[in-house]
Amino acid sequence: MEHFIGCDAHKKFSIFASIDEKGEYGPTFRVRHDLEVFRKFLKELPAGSKIALETSGCYYWMVDEMERAEHIPLLAHALTAKRRMEGRHKTNERDARGLAMLLRNGTLPVVWIPPAELRDQREMLRWRMCLSRMRTRVKNRIHGVLQRYNVDIAVSDLFGDAGRVELLARLHELPPYSRHSLLDQLQMVDTVETQISECEQVLEEMLYPSADRDLLDSLPCVGKILSAVMALEIGDVQRFGGPDRLVSYAGLVPVARESADWKRKDRCPRDCNMYLKWAYVEAANLISIHRGHWPERHVAQLYERVKQSTKMHGKATMAVARHLAEASYWMLRKQEVYQEPNSKRKVLSSTHG
């Protein structure tokens, strides 16, 4: 008789519950996240067991161990799984049994599990994105300190060579502790930029030639970093049933709200792949900055059209990001470089077409 297993994973332990084909629950087990204990428990399970677990922060190593023990891990979308479980009470045992029941009924909201190599490669790009955000926050703090004391430095780049010289020459205009803080922050900017450079060197070694990254690199305002983020976060494009699924996965579709004759569109959901969303929005923001250089291009015209009708930069940027995500789907499916809409598309090369 086949058994369906649910795993409610936590930081230091997991709760395992099973249900058979007749709908009868078996005993519940609490397993410590000691590697030897966890492996021993997996060996005691029937060979080839299907195990449902949620998208928690610790699922990477658990999936690896389950696959090593020749079981079949199935990753469930945590929020959707909770909505499909019965009852109001929430306990560890109920969660594990709920996952097992959804697996038995065929209603488990299964999401894609990236291969181990892809999960590992994503970490370096995500670390580079974290460093970039950290650098931006520190730079904004420096601008804030100068603004509070009305120190206006008329340069295009405050952190370039000319900007640094002017800034250091006017440090005497700041109070002593603010001056000390600003010097520490400048040093932090330099440190983070050094780490970003070192991270990019590792990425150069890690990111072997890829047709998908070359294709995505042809998108407007997308370079080697953004194309790498998009390719690794999308993974196998065949898992998406259409461009709308990829756009939804990236969180670029406004939530629809309707009641009787009342209709409106809400904000884009946060329940999405935030890294992929960041990459498309970053490219869209760059397009909005440089749109004046190529007003004949579709992305520039799309931004201007939405910006004029809504008077909002955010909505115009999201519209452009959504277009880039839809284009990415068809480019990866057809192995074609980006071309302006309604124009004849071309393959990247004879080896990619």
C-alpha cells in the first residue's frame, strides 16, 4: 500500500506524518536536524517515498538528502498549501498531516525545485545583489548627511574622483561627529565596492558560456549581470505554460479586485520571485533613464505612453518590466534574440536556432 508523507520543516527539527491510500494517518515523528539522525530516518522510510515539504529557508539540504536516499521530494507553495488545509488550528502535526493529505488528494501546490548546481550558482548572484543594495543605502546616507547641513556639491557623481576631492575639501562644514560618520561611510562604500569586484571575478569563472544568457543579454538595458540573474532565476523556461505564467512568477501583474460593478487593479503581489522581479524592474528603470537616446524603440514608447496616461513612473516602469518578461519567455522558447515587436525575429546563431 502506498503511503504519502508530509514534512513540516523547522530550523532545528522536522515533523513527519504519513497517510495511506485509504486516508488513515500513521504515527507522527519528530526528527532532529542532526545529519546522521536525519539520514537514518530517511533510510527507514519505504523506498521511493513521495515527501511533501514547504518552501522554507532550509529546504535545500533536505531536498538533497531526500534525493540521496532515493525518495521523491515535492516542494509545496507554502501560502497556497496553508489555504487548502482544513481547520483553523495550526500545529506542527496538523501542518505535516495537511501536506500529506494534499499530496494524497493530488491538490498539493507543487513548485519547481531547481537543480543543486543552479541553487548554488544563484547564491553568488544574490550576494552580489545584496552588496549592490548595501552600497546604495550607504551612498544615500551620505547624501542625507550633506543635505541636512546644506552642503551642496555640484558634481555629477559625488563618489567619482572629482566628487571625492570636492567632498573632502568641504568636510570642515560638517559638525565633528557627522564628519567622522561620513568618513566611515565613505570607507564602507570603498570596502563594498571592493567586495563587488571580487564577487564579479568569481562570477566570471562560475558563469560558463550559456545560450540563454546570451539571448537575454540582447534585451534593452540588460547586461551580463542582469542577464545572468534572469537566466538562473527562470531556470527551465519549459516549466512555464505561457508568458503570462512567467510574468506572474516574477510578480509583474497587478492584482485584480472586483466586487459587483466595482473594479480596480491593486499593487503587484509580493508573493513572487523577488530576485527576478528586481532584475526586470532594474532594466525597466534603466530604460526610463535612457529612453531619450532612442525614442523610436518600443520600450521607450511604452514607457512614455503609460507615464502620460497614468502620470506615474512606477506603473510605467512595471509595464516595461512586464514587456521584458514576456519577451524573455518567447526568446528562450524560440531561441531568438530580442527584436522590436512586429519585426522579423532572428536566431542568435546557427548553433542556437
